Amino acid sequence: MTPNEITIGADGFYHPASEEELIALVKKANQEGLLLRVRGSVHSVACAIYTDPCTEDENHVEKQTPPDTDNLNVMLDQYRTFRVVDQEQMLVEADAGINLGIDPSDPTHTSTLENSLLYQLWNDYGWTLSDLGGITHQTVSGFVSTGSSGGSLTYSINENLYAFRMIDGEGNVYEVSREDTSPDEFNAVALSMGLLGVISKITFKCIPTFNISGQEAITTYDEALVDLFGNGSAERPSFETFLTDVEYTRLVWWPQRGGERIIVWQCQRIAPQYGFRPVHYQEFGNYPEISEVAISIFYTIIGNLDDLSAAKPKLEESFDQLEGVLQLFLEKKEDLGEFGKIMADVLTKALEFGVDAAITLLIPLAPIIKALLPDIFPIVLGIFMPLDSTKKGMQKGEPQSFRDYGWHGLPMDGQASDTLVPTEFTEIWLPIGRTEEVMNILNNYFTEPKSKHEALRRTGTYAWELYGAGPTDIWMSPSYSNGNDEWKDGVFRIDPYWFAGNAGNPAEVFYPQLWDLLRQNNIPYRLHWGKYQPIVTEGDPDGWVAFFKSQYEKWDDFLAKRAEKDPNNIFLTDYWRNRFGLWDMPKPSPKS
Ligand SMILES: Cc1cc2nc3c(=O)[nH]c(=O)nc-3n(C[C@H](O)[C@H](O)[C@H](O)COP(=O)(O)OP(=O)(O)OC[C@H]3O[C@@H](n4cnc5c(N)ncnc54)[C@H](O)[C@@H]3O)c2cc1C
């Protein structure tokens, strides 16, 4: 196959169907002096995925279209099968484009549950992977390329990574394996952000399938199973101990003044049994059917109070369900006071006269909503995220119990819609021994302002996910440890959510406060590679490149490997130049 035989799709992506075609594309980029990047299911920020040009305004999660460019953006929707290569060792070689589960936003509509890796492993072989993230929409190569991880210090998908088949920047295939005499190349490649070549195939060492049994409790801080800010007691473990001891867990913290609560989700493995009947975890409290639409409308309005015309598409999109949302607001009108009345009027107007009329009604009310927000937010939270002790028919503090197949139940956010409540993130990973110190830094930061508006600005209006991950020897993993350092017992992860429909770029208007707070308090930390990172410009005026370089022992080794595997810099976009301070590297040039 010659490079010119592969044509670009109408969607702006190249869609190779074999490794041979992938190699031809890499050769084309190298020969023509173009950038090449591969997308997975685009759950990372866009600039971490696509070729240049990618601007900060376009740097969103779930951006399905590639930039308008001659550079090569590749999608692997036609390269997603797998094969068992060693039955006894449970070794499975997966093509890079296979999704872990179904990707509901796949623009080609070819991702299904049935062609996903996890489903087939479970259904056909009784095998699975050791841990999964909160969703399984991702492709295997996208998940691994950013070092994604579930909430467990006991298990990790890293233990399933066995070998990689890569295509370097000149189109040569190379392979790395756990069995190599030196572990270096494997540990460099196993998290490489697309910078050490295109992943063609990943070999996983699977484990026998397991089921899980767990519970979730929504409580006040004092009633939580975990001592969130202290060093624990006989009755309640410290947060660090809890993260270390529980097999799988994640906490969702709502720190907003007046609404303070914590959701503790936890589970452990149980053996698969004949006749097992799952009882699925229910993510959206008292109103599962309408919650997401109502939350989506609420967030869109409060996130765009300076320009409410931005709320129009969201209201239009949810028009069919507005009646249900209106009923909910009518039911809660008393609790919500003036805001309840405003919402009921606006929704009634939308239903009677259309969305434009509703927006016209809403615009002059924006200052009132702004003024009321710190008081109404806790009430809204109480409606959608009720404390267990307030739920109908529940005993005080009675948690939700669930049991499920591991591959289906571990991704606890699988029910959340990518489109109704699109969520973006930054994610801090720090040594687990700092958990108590950092929880107190954050809590003080949230509670210290006298002004309730300032307090809400600091917490934001969305949740903070808290979880952990074990240590690893994968060089660029944010939980990398050499075994003797402060990272050796694993990491505590802080993941503040950002509603993607809010006005503004969170890397400018929300996340800097957190990044700066921890840096000022001399907390060592690293950031998830697929989520928001500080905006860096040439010359590193804010010292972010220097800061992160100081956090990664293998930073220079990784960059040396990058230069060796991609001598023409065809994978090195501006975004990645900025992350690593590689401004002096030449742009790709045509090679014969
Ligand atoms: C709703 C949501 C929930 C999430 N939950 C979690 C979670 O629980 N835990 C967690 O750690 N993270 C989580 N993430 C982050 C997510 O796991 C990462 O962003 C992951 O990288 C996305 O995988 P993807 O298939 O979408 O890859 P993409 O985002 O499309 O790509 C990720 C990177 O991999 C590169 N890449 C992809 N394929 C190849 C290839 N074949 N060769 C070379 N490079 C390649 C891309 O260029 C890019 O740099 C979540 C994100 C969202 C939006």
C-alpha cells in the first residue's frame, strides 16, 4: 500500500482498516512533513488529541470534529477487533480502536456493546480487566495513552497491560512487552500520549471475571463512614486508610455552603455465582427519569447568567421533557421560593410560547437569580442529591446497595449522559500520605470567605470527585513511584467537575485557583494527562513546565525516548510542545 492510496473521509478523519494502512498514513505524514494524531472516543480535552491548529476556545472534551487542516487526524472505527493469543495465560491482543464498552457518542454509530472489548471478554470467555474508570466509552488506546484509571489502590488496569505494538514516527513497527529484559521501553510506552508513536495493538493479560457487591451512602460530613478531615478513630477510618483498604471506591464531595454532603460509593469483588441477578446502582436519586434534564437546564441557566441566549439550544434540545421538569419545579416551588416561581414561569412560557419567549422573560431576571444563587443552590442540591436520611422510606443513613457484574458495575457513571450533563475536568494526583493535609487546605479555602458569593465562586456549582490509584513504574503516570519516594503508597486524586455548558474556559476561570492553591502550599502533585492543565505559553512565564518537570523523575528520559521514536516530530503538536517546553523542536519537514 502506498501512502497516497488512503483517502480522507468526508468527516475530515482518515479511517484505516488495518495496520498496513496505519503505517502508510504515518509514512505519508513523515514524507509530506505533516502532523499526525489518532483520536480515541475524544473524552480527553481536544488539544491533547488532535493535530494543530487547536486553540484554547476549541479545547473541549467530546469535540467530535478534527481541525480544518492538511495534517492527518485518524479515527480507528474500522480497526477494532481482538484475538486471543494465549488461552492459558489469558492474553488478548486488541486493535487500538476497540472501545472498552459502548461509546454512545461515536459519530460513526458503529460502536456497540456487542463489539466492545469488555462485553465480548465477559460473554465469550469469562474474562475481564482488573479495574475500570467511571465510564467505559473510551477506546483501549485512548484510555491507556493518558494513564486513565479507576478508583482503587488494590487493583489497576496497569496490571493487565502486557505488550504494545507501536508504529514509530518513520513508519517502523516496534514492540515492547513486560517480558523484555529491560523494563524501560515498556514503562515509557505504556503511557505515551501519542508521542512515542501510534499504538497499533495492545496485548492485555486478562483475569477471570468477577462480580461486585457494594453500597453508596449520601450523608453529611459528620455522618460519613469516613473521617474526611481528621486522622480517623476506632469507629471511622481516616480518609487515607479508607482509600487504601477498600477495594474500589470513589467519593463525590459537594462542598457548597449550606448543602455540604458527601457521597461514598464503595464495593468489593465477589465470586460469580450461577443464577446471579444484578441489582444495578442507581445514580440519580429520587427522580432518575427527569433529574438529568432538570440539572442540565438548571446548570445551563446559572452557568450563563451574563448571556442567557446561550441557554436557548439547551432548552430547545430538552423541549420534549420540559413538561416533566416543570412538574418537578412546581412540586418544589415552595422550597425554592422566588427562584421556584421564576423557573415555573419560565418553563410555562417555554411550553406555551416557545423557547425564545422564555429567554426574553428570563433575561431581566438574571440579576435576581445571581443574588439568590448561594441560597438556592443548597436547596436544589437537596432535591437532586438528597441525603439518605431524608429519602422517603429510608432509615436514617441507610445506603443504597447494589450488586453487579464487575465490568458493568465498576463504571458507576455509565448511566450519566454525555450530552445532557457534559462534564469536564482537571485531576490532581498527589501522594496519598498528604490526603488529610490537602482535605483541610481545601475545606479551609471553601469555608473561610465571609461572603457566600465568594464561597460559591470557590467551590463552583458542581461536585468534586475524590478517589485514589496505586503506585506504578510507568514513567509518565501521575502515580509513578520509584518505590522509595513519597509516592510509593499510591495517590489521592481530586477531580473538580465543570459543567461544559458554562460560559468561559475552566482553565482560565475556575481551575487556576486550585492549581495555585496547592502549589502555594508546597503540595507535590501531577495532573491527569487527558484533562485540563494550566495554559502554558512559550517561555513558561508561570513556571508550570518547570513545576511538572520537577514532579516526574523520568521526564527527561521520556523526552529522550520521544526524540528517538519521532525524529521528525510528526506527533508533536503545539499543545504537547507547551506541556513539555519543547518550543525549540523543529516542525515536521518533508522527508524522502
Ligand atoms: C465523562 C468522562 C469520564 C471519565 N472518567 C474517567 C475515570 O474514571 N478515570 C480516568 O482516569 N479518566 C477518566 N476520564 C478521562 C478519560 O479516560 C481520558 O480522557 C481518556 O484518555 C479518554 O480515552 P479516549 O478513548 O476518549 O481517547 P482520546 O481522548 O480520544 O485520546 C486520548 C489520547 O490518546 C491518544 N491516542 C488515542 N488513540 C491512540 C493511538 N492508537 N495511538 C496513539 N495515540 C492515541 C490521543 O491522541 C490522545 O492524546 C473521563 C472522561 C470523561 C469525559
